[in-house]
Amino acid sequence: MELPNKYDPSLTEDKWYSYWLENGFFHSEPDEREPYTIVIPPPNVTGVLHMGHMLNNTLQDVLVRRARMTGYNACWVPGTDHASIATEAKVVEKLKSEGIEKSDITREEFLKHAWEWRDKHGGIILEQLKKLGASCDWKRTRFTMDPDLSAAVLNTFVYFYKKGLIYRGVRMVNWDPEGLTAVSDEEVIHKETDSKFYYLKYKIAGDVVEGECDHVTIATTRPETIMADVAVCVNPADERYFHLRGRNVIIPLIDKEIPIIEDDYVTMDLGTGCLKITPAHDINDYEIGLRHKLPVIDIINDDGTLNEKARILIGEDRFVARKKIVKMLSEAGLLEKVEDYKSQVGHSERTDAVIEPKLSMQWFLKMEDLAKDALQVVEDDSVRLIPDKFKNTYRHWMENVRDWCISRQLWWGQQIPAYYLPNGECVVESTFEKAFDAARRIDPSLKAEDLVQDEDVLDTWFSSWLWPISVFDPAKPGFPDKAPNADLAYYYPTNDLVTAPEILFFWVARMIMAGEEFCQDIPFRNVYLTGIVRDKQGRKMSKQLGNSPDPIKLMKEYGADGVRLGMLLCTSAGNDILFDESQVEQGRNFSNKIWNAYRLVKGWKVSDTMAQSDVNQLAVSWFASKLDKAIESIDEDFAKFRISDAVMTIYKLFWDDFCSWYLEIIKPSFIDGVQESMDKATFDATISYFDALLKILHPVMPFITEELWQNIEERKKGETIMLQQMPLSTGHDATLIAAFDKAIETVVSIRALRQLKNISPKEPLAVQVKSTYYPAIITSVISKMANVPNLQIVEQFDTTLAGQSFMVGTIEYFVPLEGMIDMDEEIEKIEAEIKRYEGFIKGVNAKLGNAAFVANAPAKVVALERKKLSDATTKIETLRARLATLK
RNA sequence: GGGAGCAUAGCUCAGCUGGUUUAGAGCAUCUGCCUUACAAGCAGAGGGCCAUAGGUUCGAAUCCUAUUGCUCCCACCA
């Protein structure tokens, strides 16, 4: 069969993925083997695959495939997250395009639309993961709003409520006027924003002493909130304002009198040192208001428009109102000046709307005790963060943790299981029936329709923090004493979690808390934190910038295997990766290299009667050692999660050691257009090496390795490389490898000489070496790889011949090159070489001549220095001798 | 403002507890090759004051201090 000289991924990827699925190779059930478990960080159900997912899921697939091949019962649980804000926003948008406003329909109708949306679009991302080759146990696919997972969330809420850790309270929250919901502190992104500092004049109420200023000037970035001012505040130490103690000022435009108060919070040299206090719309002002028992006037509606309490500009959006009020103030002569100002303004992570600090009734979970345990297990490395530099960040968070605002003013999500009686009393139960029973115990006359459930839903992270538990045993969360089911008992704690550092606190820390609370055990042992995928210029990939390649297109063009290799080569834990298509190209080229190595081996004729040559025998035993050595290094790298290093070792093992050296050495030559046969021993060894290499490569490049593994030898139906045992090292022969390295070095030197002297590789070359120090093992390799048919081992070089010499270690080689040598150039070169070694010796001697060094350094180090010295001395002697013959 | 991290070849990064021939890899570059597996390839080569300045040490890319430049996190000054 004639194979094309390019690998075509489109002919193999779908074929083998279907094969794996049909045979249920990804599915895991508890058995007597040790489990290896990963739960996927559930992507948004409405999401589409981006480069971050590619990196993240490639890493997980590599880990899980390796585990599967090293004897573990590997289970990778996939699923999606309901992502309340993001999904609700998408559904609202879709309805809007159909002319339906959310405010015009009922909660039930809206949820119907939302579920329809999720049934239609949800899970696209999971289909895309299949293209990547993700070996998830699809039978275990979960969704954070599956009925039993939602029940788990509600049970958890009830559990914490009854434990006294959940409470309801008025708090200043980060309000997203676009999403119409409160968002947590972590979902607020502070961005440096160009804004203006407006200097406003507030007239002083009452009489003013002759000659004194009749107003104070206040600097603010938010002039539209002046109507909500309840005081003006100065620093008690600020002499400029001593005379105004106890006075009132008048808010411009609405002519309302408010007091001047004093508080240390005010910085004297910022602005005018005079601060307006607006408790409803600023967190610090709110706190000052509490200290001074000031009223709260909330003039902004949920959607960011001004309400009637503002008295002016009612119904205007806050930013429109800002422009208008500046104009009004200016016309009234109350605007002193405007300065440009850069400030950090909070934006909603989901909608990018400017966050409005707002007082609102919310549900909170107390975090202090939960955080203590979750910190402890990371501190003592029960849960390992990779890289461990994130421990610092984690500690900082956990020591300064604030209560978690868990309510969201949305419909898509688990509705809070709190029910209100007409008298305002509240019962919390996991179902309406239970709540109704409980309410009836308070008020026996209560009717079902009188009991009203809280409108809010729970923060999405309040369901995803249960993920490692609820995907296995949804009945467990909320019931720490309940025995785990068989799945949970077997798969929990999971092994590795692969995720992004930005959700270390959001998600990782909280999973640890939930795990400790409900299972009295950590949810995972290792947390591998990937970096952010950035573009070549270091910008974060984003839809807005349009700088993110479409992963599906990328896989089509370069093959899933190529994309995987490209991503893996440039990722180290915790470091951002700068993505460039050339990396993926490298991956594709590697696929092609593997493909062509296969074509080569497949084309060989094998002879049963042919004896194995010396050089083949040497190559076979050398590669066995190289393979073992590489396996040892790869295993070590994986154990330390140095995945790109492991992948690079595999890459070089295949490309350099296997293809460039091993295959080239054993490759039968063509004589008169006819290919020579290969002896069976060498061929069999080669096939077994190829087989081992494919297995080692499989976790990284699953498709091409399955394709070639299926073809390189006869396979039975239902067999797969996926479930083969990963090759193990039997220990490598370091002496053999070192000797072979010398051969390689010699070959490279001869090739370089050829290039320098313009001698074609096809032209056989005579090379001499002195027998006194020559190790025989490398002769055959040099002969074949450097085209030196007869490496002459001589007593002395024939000094009557013109030629060139070179050294490998301390061994000197001589290549007679009659008529091709420029003597002066040669002498110059040798002299330069001598000079270099002399410099080197000087350095070594400086060390050895230092009594303190010899006395203090370990004997091993001193011995090494002496060896350096003697080697260099030998080299110089050899070079000097050569120089003498030339002169 | 507080904290953390990073700085090594053109690019992306290794370099682990200070000592292995006066620093390694991949990519890119340059040179020569269309050699019967692969030009998505082969062969060869060049390229670094290890950010700067001090210090510790027999010995520093590695440890310490300061400086500079980037990055991230936390808290925010209206």
C-alpha cells in the first residue's frame, strides 16, 4: 500500500474518536484498581471553546490518558456550569431580539426560554472538546442545574442556614446596573479610567463673617450624587476649616442644608481636603455615615437611573445625569474648575458595566471558620498548589476573607429556599412542602399561597463549589454525616485539578471548604494552575480584541495532535503562554515526522537469514538505553508537573535520537536501485521501539499514535493503544550512552569539516585516529554516519600528508586532505584553540592554586577541577605537537 | 498605598540543595543540500557581561541588599 508523504489528520481523528466512544474506553466504574480522578472545571453551558479551554483540557487529557496507561482506573468527569449571570444575559438578549422584554414575562416563562436555550446551545463546548480528543467519561456528564445537583445546592444552603452561618443583611454591595444584580467583590474588576475631578462650591448656610469665603469647595468625581449628600466632611486637624465647625452648607441646585462634620478618614492634601458624604453611593461614605449616625438617601434606581429622591434629573441615567448636572452647576456659577483625573473604577466582570455601590438586602455566608480549615490544608501541602508561589496569594486571601454574598437578583439558577410568612418571618427548608410544614408550625392558619419564596437565586459558585462531590454523590452535600455512595467513596478525593489562577479563590478555595465540611477531606491533592493564553504581543485573548484564533479552525488546519503539542510545548505551570501559530505549526510538523518515520519502517524488506551487523547491534542496544533514560526523565517530569519539559524530552527522543540517529544508522542502503534487506533482529527491535514510542506519545498526541499503532502490527478487534501499559524503564546503560555520544560528536565534527571544505557527504573520506587511545565501539557508527568506509587506526599520523585535525575530548583525529588545506589558516586556528585552552587552564589554576578552595571545597569538586586541568593540558600538548608538524 | 512574582540567546523558556569542562533547549536566523521516509525535510554553523550596583563565599545565573524595568494580586482618596 502506498502511503502519502503527508499526514492527513482528517482521515484519522473522527474515526478513532468514534472507535473509542463505541468501545466505552473512556468510561470508568469503581473496581479493585487505584482510581485516578479529575473533575473538569465546568465551562459555561453557553460557552464556546477558546484557547484557554484548549490549553486547560489538553493538560487534563494528557494527565488522564497517562494515568489510564499506568495502571490506574482513570476517570475524567465532564460537565457544564449554568453560569447564572452570563446565561441569563444571553437569554435576555435573545428574547429582546424577538421583541420580548424580560420584565414583561413571568419567572416561569423566562425559565422555560432559558431551558430551551440551554437544550439547544448548551453543551456545544463539550462537543468541541471531543474534537480535541478529550477522553472524558461522557456517561458521567453533569450540569450544575441537573435536578439532583440543584437539590444538593439547596440542601447545602439549608445546612449552613441551620448551622447559623448563613444570614441576611443590608450591606453595601457591588451592584451591576446592567445585569441588575449584585456581584461579589471578586467579580469586580478595577480598571484605570479617565475621569474628571469636579470642584463644586457649596454655599455656607447662615451669615458669613465679612471678608471670609462664603462657600467651601468640594472635589468629586461623581457630581450626579450630590443630591444624596448628607454631610460635608473635613479632617479634624485641618486648620483651614476650623472656623466652619458646627456650621452647615447648602447642596447646590436643590438647596438642602447639611452639616459639616469631622473625620480622620479625610486626607487633607487630596482635592480640597473637603469631602462630600454620600452614604448610599460610596462604601467609605457609608462607613463614615454609620460612625456619625447620618441618614442614607438612595437616589439611584437598580438600573442606574436617578429616582424621585434626587428631586432633579429624575429618570436620567447616572452618566447622562452627570453631564447635565455639570452644565447646570456651571450655569449656576457653582463649578469652580474641572481637572482630568485617572481613577480606578470598578467594572462588572460579566457585563463590563460600571459598578454602582448600593445598599441592598442580601444573603451572606460566614467565611471565617471555613477559611481556616481551607488555609490549613494548603499550608501543610495536603493540597499542593503548582506552582507553589500561589500559596502566598492564597494565604493572603484566606487571612483576609470577607463574608460571601451568595444571593443574586436573577432568575436563572437555584432559587433561594427561604420562604416568607405574611408577617415577614422567614423559614428555610429545601422544599416548599417542608417549608410550608415549618411555617404552619408558626402559624397554623397559614395557606399555601401566603408563603412566598425569596426571589433571588444563588451565586453560581455556590453550586460549583460542590462539583467534586456532587458529580459523584449529589445526595451528600448538606449532610456531612451521611455515608458516601460507592462512587464518592471510590473516586473522592480526586487527584489533580487543572484550572486558571484567577479562580483560585472563587472556586478552588471554596471547593476545599465544601470538601472539608461535607466529606471531612480535601477535594483534590494537586492543583495545577495554568497561565492565561495571550497573543504574541502579550495581550489577553478576548472576543473584543478579536485576537483569539478559532480553535476548531486551528485543529482543522494543523490537526488536533498538532495543536495539542504546540500548546504543551510552551506551557509551564503558572506562567502565561504567549500563543503563536508557529508553535502549532511545529506540532503539525512533528505529526508529519512521526508519519514519515512510520512510512520508512513500513517499507523495509526483512530477511530471516541475514545476520545482524555490528553497527545495527550497537544501535539497537544504544537506543534501548536512550529510551529507558528518556522514560525515567519523562516520569520524573510528570511527577513534578513539568509537562512541557516532558513533552520536549519526548519530542527530542523521537526526532533526534530515533529518527536522526537510530533509523539513519540501521537504514538499509540502496545498491543499484535495489533496497537491501534488513536483518530480522534489528527489524523486530525497531518495531518494538516504535511501539514504545507511540505509547509514550499517546497521551500527548492521541490520534496519530492510535492510527499508527493499529497499523504497525496486526491488532485484534477492540484493541487500543489507549489501554496499553506505558513502557517502563529497566535502567539505562550510562557508559554506553556516553561512548555513543563521543561517536555522535565525532560524526558531527567530520560533517562540519566536510561542509567547511566543500566535500559532499556522498564522497567517502579517509580519517585517521591513533590506536593508543581509541575506543573501538564507535568505529562502526562513524563509518556509516560520516561516510568513512575505513577509519584507519594508526600508530602515528602521517605527517608528510597535508590535512586537517580535530579533537573530540582528548582524542585527536586526522583527515588527510591533499591540496585542500591552507596551512596558514590551519596554524592560525590551532593557535587560537591553544589560546582558548590556556585561558581555561588559567581559570582552573586560579581555583586550584587557592589553598582555601582546596581546603574547603568537597573532594569531588576538587577532583573534577584536577581532571579539567589534566584534560586541557593534554589537549594543549596535542595541539602543540600538531602545530610543530605543520611548521 | 500594601503584598507577591519576574528579569538568562532575536522569541518562548530550562537551569532543582551555590561547584560537571569560562551557560542549555526549542523555535527563529544564516550556510550548504530537492541524498529513494519526510523541503512540514536533511546536514552544519552563528548567537548570551545571566537587568544594574554592591555584598556573602574558596567559588554566584543560583544566596542577601539596594536600584531600575515589567507583571499580577489586594485595598482604595473623594
